[in-house]
Amino acid sequence: MAVVGLGAIGSSALWQLAARGVDVVGVEQHEPGHDQGGSTGRTRLFRVACLEHPGLAPIARRSRELFRELEASSGEELLLESGGIMIGQPGSRIIEGTLATAREHGLPVERLDDAEVARRLPAHAVLDEGDVGLWDPEAGVARPEATIVAAVEAARAAGARVRTGERVLAIEPDDEGVTVRLASGDLRVARVVVAAGPWIAQLVPSAPVVPHRVVQTWFRPKEGRDAGIERLPVFIRSVPGLAGEPRWIWGHGALPGDLVKVGGEFDGPFDPDDPDAIDRGLHVGETDDIRDQVAATFPDLEPEPAAWTTCIMAHTPDGQFLVGRADAAGRVVVAGGCSGHSFKHAPALGELAAQAAVGESPATDVAFLDPRRFEHLVPSTAG
């Protein structure tokens, strides 16, 4: 068996397949933990009360267990549970989506009115009238690059072979198996997991994945102000003063030796970007929106970004991931479509991809992630 792409999901799929005793090879065009795809930027948010879909909560909890396994094998902290706050108007997507997930799974989410938010979390004291907060004690921060490296090393320790610096040119399934075409020669396998992030649509044309360049930004606290993660834990919240046209931002306070990370919403639609020709520069005016949003929300922060980097996300039409068999024969398993919120789930998504590849039943309902839900779409929508 082969796994193509050893990023967020592919690294864990390789680990889980090897742990099951499968003879598996992982192929990566760069090196594990690279900065050319969607899993770069030092941190990613972790949440259990996921506003995007109630079905994600058990996947997040399974991911937490797998993060802890990788911490034990690597000796590194990969997931810091700080708790997190979701802030918005009643009826907003942030609030109603989080509440729907909490209700369905009996999660320990606590509802706070605006006064209580300001008292308990003074860094979030600038609010719109009527805002409410939802405290998720299971939220936190994951470290993407270190997690990927740890998963690849765990896969190697379990017997997986790893080939880096090799670009996959094509995936060609047939009645007997799959040919994975490489510049250095072909691999012939029974099944393949394609976890190539923003490159998925190049290899599996039926996967409606749109690659999209994203700029990530970090901010310094003002002189004498505390903006550490204890004071400013994980958050997703509306921007004050924009109640008529709600916008939301996400982020977390500074980890030791680092800056405060704040980003904007990922809602599309998006024009596709070429993942092989991403502009890695920053253009004049490109961070104006996030600067203005930080200035309106956080008086303790300098509003001008102190650092930035680029990454490339892979969006699906409905904002949910693709995990499962892409063809009726089950020879090609797709695992990706991060849509800007996958890394918290990545270890468990890798496990789900491995289960799909070997015919195991998942422990939770993942029909909403089935890649074939988009069969009615024209392949050209992938860009």
C-alpha cells in the first residue's frame, strides 16, 4: 500500500497503517514538516465543540488521544489544552454551531453573557451589546510541524518505508491495483491513500478541492501588556462594531517565546491558486483588514502585524473534509480538503483514512466526509 503526501493527514495515515502491520510506503515531495502546504505556521487551534459540524466532536476527541500517543513516543509537547472562548451574537454561526455540537454530544460548554465574558476574560472586554460567550474547556493549541514529524517517525518505527523528495505524477487505478507514477519509476500497490493537500485535485480529478493561498499573521502586545495564552486563550469571535455585517477572527495568546496569533475567517468562495506557483511575498494592503480587526478587538495588542507567513489551504464546496474511498472498488482513498479547520482532527482523520484503506469500520459516523458526496459536480469545479 502507498500513502501519497505526508502532511497533516497523510503522516498519520502512514503511522496508522504501519501500526496495523500493513506493508506501506509513504511518498512526500518535500520533507516532513515542510512549509509549502497547509500545515505550516507554528500552531493550529484545537477545539472539541466544533461549530463546523456536530460530527466532528468525536473525531476531535480521538485526535486528542492520538496527539498524546505521539507525545509519548516523541517526547515533545504537541497539544496544549488552554480552554477556548467563542464569542458572537445569539443566532450567529459561531454561537449556534458550537451549541449544536455541545448539545448533541453533551459537551461541558459554559454559556457566558457579555458582562461575564469581560470579567473572566478581560482581554476580550471589547464586545458588542448582546454578545455571548461559549467557554470550551477542551480547546487548545496544536503544533503542526512537530506533530507531522512525530507521526512520520512513529510510522518508521512501526515498519513503514518513507520516500522524500519525490513528486507523484499520476495515480492510475485499474482492475488489479494502482500504479503510482513517479519521475524515478512507478510503484505498483493494491491501494493508495492520496493525502496530498492542495495537490489532491491534480491526482484525483473527481475531488473538488480548491487550493487557496492564505497569509498568517502574528502580533506583539503593547508595552507593559500581558497577551500570553493564559490571559488570551484560544478564541473564535466576532469583530466589535460589525454587528450589521458580522466578521469573525480566530487565534490565541502568545506561547512562551512567541507572538500572539490572529487570523481572519476563511469563508469563500475562493479563486483557485496554483499550489506549485504560490506567491510567498506580502503585498501592500494585504494585511489591512486583519490590522483593522485587531485594532477594533484587542486594545492590548499593537495592530500592525509583527510577523507573517503564507500557507495554502485546500477548500471543498461545503467546507467539510474528504475522507474515504474515492471509487467504487476502493482502490483510491482520498484524505484531505482541510477547508481551513482540519489540523485539530488530523491524527484521527489519518486513522479514518487507514481504516477506509483496510476495510475497518470507523468508530463514529463519517458519512458527511464521504468524497463521493460530490459525484454530481463537474470535475472542473476543482479548479
